[in-house]
Amino acid sequence: MTGVIATSSAIWATHFIAMLAFEPSMPFGFAAGRTAASLLVAILLVGLGTGVVVARPSLPGRIVGGGIVGLAVSAMHYTGMGAYHVQGTLQWESSTVAVSISVGVALGSLSMVLGFSRHRRVRNVAPLVLLLAVCGTHFLGMSAVTIVFDPSIEIPGGSIDATILTILTANAALLIVGFSLTALRLWHMNRQRHEAENQRLHDLANIAVEGLMICDGDTISGINCSLERVLGLSRDSLIGAPLQRILPDLSVARIPLTHEIDALLRDGHEAEVPVRVIAQTITIKAKPHTVVAVRDQRERLRAEAEMHRLAHHDTLTGLANRHQFNEALALRFASRRGEDATFALLMLDLDRFKIVNDTLGHAMGDELLRRVANRLLRALRDGDLVARLGGDEFAILKAGGTDLPAIQAVAERIIDILARPFLIDGHILNVGASIGIALAPGDGETPDLLMGNADLALYGAKEEGRGRYRLFEAGMNARIQARRTLELDLRRAIARQEFELYYQPQVDARTGAYDGAEALIRWHHPQRGLVSPADFIPLAEETGLIGVLGEWVLRTACAEALSWPKHLTVAVNLSPVQFRDARLAVTIRNILAETGLPGFRLEVEITEGSLLQDEQRTLAILRELRTLGIRISMDDFGTGYSSLSYLRRFPFDKIKIDQSFVRQTPDDKDSAAIVRAITMLGASLGMKTTAEGVETDAQSSFIAGEGCDQLQGYLISRPVPADKIAMLFSPENRIAQTA
């Protein structure tokens, strides 16, 4: 409204300034009513023309609205001329009047069209054209009138003279300036408000995670930063481009307003990006536009693929996991067509993995499992499924029927490649594997039954000494059940204290005097009777019960040895599994403190199996035991490949010659030579030597003659209970010195 009044006032003031400059050489004045009416006509018609342009911003609307503004100039001019009183008569030339009106209308339309141009320079010309319309209409209109002097005509009373009109025109000019400044201020405020709103909308669009695109029809008129990043293209390169430049298979009309659809986006490198799109209609500058939301699906698809992989693959090795294996096994049974009708299932377990995990840590164990998985994949063909079921347990679904020689060849190949050493971070690891094999459908009509029978075959392979494979046999179940029953009985026996220690005495080879005794555990089973340690000690080691059982043996042996003569020692065997417990030395120290047995009266016997696990840990434990005064003996010497290196590195007090050599002496020259060499080695290293398994006088005489320090075996005594060993150790009982 302010702009309309300012423009109308400017047109009116321009007319009357020109009229004041017009000198008719006769008295003149202006009618107040018509002068005011001319301003009102200008305001009404300019307002009407402006309203038409606002209502219809198209080119025809601008032409019509501009023509009405030009008509307002003519209407104001001739209304103002009607207010012009002069002492004479006005004669008009109609053709010139028509030309003046046409010029005003034409230039008014042109000024409005130029005022809405996209180019700033063109828009700047629009006010000059409107001024030309005003001037052209006025001067053409004034050239169309002729004033004829008539002294009889008088100027009507109440007319506005030139002075008053000058004052009014000056005020109108001030009003124009005031309204112009007001209009400029309002325009500036409105522009700031629009710019702030546009910036706010622009910022909101740019912080959106989704890509946003504004389309005018199928033409892109704006995009946000998120879509720029997805496309790898700048905003300027896309403004004005067709939608199909980035969404080749879509048009705005095909994008739904109610739900997302899948599409392929073409980025700046012409690569296809999977996206989901949805549209929304909005109005921008009174014109409908379409906002297209574009959601990049690459991360979601990658996440879904990763979730599927995690759900079906082992995270450590990349092999199939138990879930995928169970699905594949069930599918094999469900299809029963072609090669799927018969197949082999191999269950595999690493033989010495727990030792690696316990001694070198879980990180080393994890790396070992990855290496094992890689070797398994190389040993099998593409159609075979290899799965890690958990821990060090693997399963293999062998495709291609149940050709037994071929399956056995695969099992032998797997055992061979896993028996080869693994070099990991400077450590040489030897593990090996045992395999159980079940053939479908003969060994099981269901997945559970087949897996159970393959497990039984695996147990059978481990019982036979590991590092081998076994095929399932019907009788395996009974043997495994017997083993499981024995395990349950062993657990109950520990709780019920069904064990007893027997002792086999050791004598000085030269004097025949007792030196001490070795403690040997016995199990009094309620139904089985006396169970040999050879039957339950390996089971205790495998099930983890050896720790509790070994602690009981140590405590009982120390307590019972207190009743013996104070110079006699008691020897206790320690299992390799016990050395995995870092608190072993602390446990033995506590037992000595509880029982009151001096440390020098306790002798612990270890085998090379204890030294093979973690030499540094074992060495630390043995050194701590030595600080307690405990003697350390190497049992079964001569049966291992590295015994000599162990003698150099570890603090042994005694070497026990294995009975397999003693029993062959003195007749077997090789055995006699070995006994002689061990005795001489012990003497040179300052270690005592004990011969185990001495059963004849000939063996005793030969061994003593070779310089062996101690004898142990049936010739001296069989293992006896604690009460009988105490009787043997009484002063009146002495064994004659062996020859």
C-alpha cells in the first residue's frame, strides 16, 4: 500500500509541477475538488494495476497490470486538467489525446514487464520507463490542448492559485519522499525476513541426514548438502538439470507421496547408488514445487549383509558357525536327492589346544584357531562345508556321497596338515587333531543322531591316543557310556573320599637302608573294587579333577609321612596339568605349613610332559619349590627326546631311570649301556639316581655295581598301605645290603 501511495503521489506531483511550469499568459487557478480527485484516481488505478500483477505474476498479468498503471497516469492527467481554470476556453485535439493515452498505457505495461526481469540491469530501467510514461502522457496531452483567451470568463472563486498549489506540490513531494523511505524500510525489513526464513529453511535442509531435492516439475531447482555428498556433485552443476540426470528411471509424477520406494541414484562417477525416495508437495513463491527425499541405502545394506554374515559365520575364523552348519545339515536330510542322499560328517577336535590357551594366552589361541581354519579350507574342496562349532571344535560336511576310501583320505590329509607345526610370534606350536566320522543315512537318520554318532567316533579317536580318526561303530556308544559313568563315579569318589595312598619304599643301593617311599594313589570303588591309577588318572586330567585330587594326595602324603623316621622322604608325582595352575607353589607351601612336614622331606616327581607346556612358568614354579627345601626329581628319564637339555636348565636333585630299561638288565646290552650312561651322567651333574622296577637280585647287583644311588621295585617291596609302610620303617626292620 505504501508503494502504491508513493507512486501515485509521484505521478500527481510530476503533473502539477509541470502545470506550474506551464505559462498560459493569462490568469489561471485550480479547482480544489478536482485536484484532489485527480490524486484519488491515481491511487485507485495504480492500486488496481499493482493488484493485478500480484494476483497474476505471469507475463499477461504484468502486461495488463502495467497497462492499468499507464492508464492511471492518463486518468490522473486529464482529471487534473479538468481542475485547470483559465480566463479562456480549452480546445482539445482528440487524436493527440488518444496518442498520449496509448503511450502511457504502453510504457506502463513495458515498465511492469521490465520490473520483473531476472536481470538486475533490466529491472533498473523499469522506473525510467514509468517516468517516461508520465512525462510522455503529460507533454503529449498538453500539446493536444489550445487555450483561446476570453475576457468574459472569470476564474471561479475558491480556486487554488499557483502559490497554494506550489505548497501542496511541495508537500506532495515530501510525502513522496516519506512514503518512499517508508516503503524502502518496509521492503528492506520484508527482504531481511524472507532472507532469514530462506536461510533457516536452507540450514534445516542442510543439517538433514537425508538428501533433499526441490523440483519444479521434473527440473531440479535446489538440493541440500547431504545429497551433494552422496552424489559427489556441486549444487550449481545440478540446478536446472532434469531429475532423470540423477534418477534415470523416475519422474516426479512416479514418486509416491505416502510411502518410500526403492530406486537407483546415479552419482558423479556414473555409479549406481541404492536409495529409497519419497515426495512431498510444497508451495514456493505461490507456485507448487515437489520436495524429493533421498535416503542412501548403502550403509543399511552393508549392515544387513554384515548382520547376515555374523548370523551365519564365526567371527574369529570366518568359517560357517553352528547356526549355518545346523541349517545345512538339516537341508541335506530334507532334500535326499542326488549327492545329498548320502554324505559324510566329520567332527574334528584339536588335541592340545587347551595347553596353548592356558600357557600362552587366549590371543595366541585365537590366532592358532585362525591358522587351523585356513589349513582346513585348503585341505577341502569347494563343495565341502567347514564350520567352527565353538572352542576348538570343528565340523565338516563332506559332499559327494559316502565313498569310504575318499573320506578316509580326506581325514588322513587333515590330520597330516594339522600335525605340522604352527609358527606364531616366534612360538612353535604342535597341536594335532582327532576326527570322528559318521556316514548318512546309515549312521543316523536325523541331524541330531548323526552328530551324536560322529561325536562318539571322535571320543573313540581320542581314547586311542589322539592324532587319528575313527569311523562310527555301533559298540562305541556302550564304551563312551562306560567312560561317562566312570567320570561320574570319579566325581562322587572325590566327594566321598574313596581314595587311599599306598607307598613303595626306596632304599640306599649300597647300604640297603630305607631312604623314603613314593606315594601311589588307589581308588576303592564300591562295585569295581580297587581301580588302577592308569584307569582314572588320565580321566581326572582330562576332566580337570586332577587339581583337587593332586592336592588331596599332597596333603595326605605329608600328614602320613610325619609318623616316619625324620630322615625319610616322601615322593609325590605331580601331573603336567597341575603345572598350569600358577598357584601350585603357594598350595604346596600351605600344605607344608598345615601338616608341619619340613620341606626337605618332600620330594616332587615330574615328567617331561610338565616341561613341554610352558618352560618359563614351570621353571619359576620349580625354583620357588626349591626355596622351600623341596627336592625335585625327574621321573621316567630316558623316554623323552629332550631330557638332556632339561637337566641343564632345570634344578633337579634326582634322576629316576625308567623301569623299561631296568627290567632288561643285565642281559640286554643296550639297556645296560643306557643305565650305565644315566648313572654316570647323574654322578657328573651331582644328581642322585634311582632305578625303578627292580625285581631280581641280578638287576639289583648290576645297578648297584654301576654306581646307582637308590633302588625301588618289587624286590624291595610292593606298594603297601600307610600302616604297613610305617611298620617297615620301624628300627627293627632293615633290608640287607644288596650285593
